[in-house]
Amino acid sequence: MMRNSYRHTAPQDQADGLRRLFAASRVRFIPVLSNPHVVNGGALLEGLCAAFAELGLHTLVVDAGELSPQPAELAAVDLAACVERLSDQVSYLAARGLPLRHINAHGSAAQFLEAVTDAAPFADVVILHASAAELARMVAQRELRPVLLADTDSQSVTHAYAGMKWLTQRAGLMVYSLLLACPPQLRLADRIAQQISSCADGFLGAVLRDWACLDPRQPASAPMAPELRHLARELLMAAPPGALLESAADTLPLRPMLRGARAAMAAV
């Protein structure tokens, strides 16, 4: 295998460079705030992947949440070998703790995104599933729309709001989407979305742009909810291709919270 890798070195290097350039120019990053209090969080990620697949896009799920699997030991030297193909349109990377391995002097892990695109140049969409702290290190001060995950349990709603608060404070991200794990016809779902939207606007100056429900109990063959399809399209429109890679090596430090804003947050 090592001997074969040295054959026709120049053409392969040139082709590899072109592939990386093309991948960087078209890939879209979707930050998804992990929520350990959501029982069916995996089903929500699958729903997003299905919505992107409807559009003919291949999605890589970078799973770096608090309860996500540990990455393989090989990830330190060959990240591409750790990317698992789940289907023709979905791939998966167990990545808990991996962003921290790419921290620069400013406390940013934006260079991890370059490593991900190099490892999966075939991906059109990269879902970054991680905690608020990890997402802030990767996507601080970027024009992106994070997705909050929640269900009808009050702890999950509190965690989703706390994550939004952290990202507005530390990453300057002010517009959000919400994906709820519950039947779409449940009246409580509307109240939860309205509650998060009201608190975001009143206390954080943030906006909950849209939201959708996904019933984890529905079979995979069930028709996709129009709200989920719409949410997926809106997320793609809010994530310019390649935007996160333009200056990943020169990312600014995370912004500290202003004193007045800190007092306002403490009152929430």
C-alpha cells in the first residue's frame, strides 16, 4: 500500500488539491446544539439528514456532543479513515473531544473544520453536533444559524435556551432554528417554541427564525413534514458554501461578554 501511494505522485497531488478546493467552495456547515436531555436526539439528526438527502445532498454528521461516542484512536493520524458511510447520502464521524485537539492560541477550534473537509471531500453538508462551548470555539462570529434541539421535557427546553444564551454571548450568533422531538399536532410544541422565541427576543436580543416538529415514533417511510423540509432549506440558505473556511486559520478570539449584558443575563 505504501509503495502504491508513491506512484504518479504529481498528478495525484494536483487532483487532490483540486478536490480540496472544490470541497471548500461548496460545503455548508450547519451547527446543531447538542442536548443530552432530549431522549430522541438521534432521530432529530436523522430527520435533518433525510431533508438534505431529498435535495440530493450528502451529509456528514460530525458528532461531538456530550453523550457522543469517543473517536477512534486512528483519528489523530487519519481522520478520513474514521468517517463511516451509513448510506449513499449520509456519513458519520464520532468526534467527541476532537475539536479541542485543534485549538489555536486564541482558543478557536476553527481549523478542525478544515480537517473535516479534507477527511470528507464528498460531503455537501456538514452537521456540527456539539455543545454550546464547542460550537462557540468552531464558529464564533460567523454568519450561521444554529439549530436548537428540544422535546416536551422542561429540562430539555431549559438546556436549549441556555445554549442559545451561551452562543449569543460568546459567539455572537443571533438567529436560530428549533427542532422539537414530538408530534407536530401537539399544542405544547407551539407553546414551547413561543416561550423560547419570547425569551430570546426579550432577554438576549436574539431571534428564533423558524421551528419544526419531528415525531420520533413515526416510521422512516412516513411523509416528511413540510415544516421540516422548509427548515432544512432555510438552514442551507443561511449557510454560504465554504464561508467557514475562508479565514479559519486566522480566527479572532471569542468575544467576552459586556458588563451590562452580563448583568442582564444573570437576571434571566
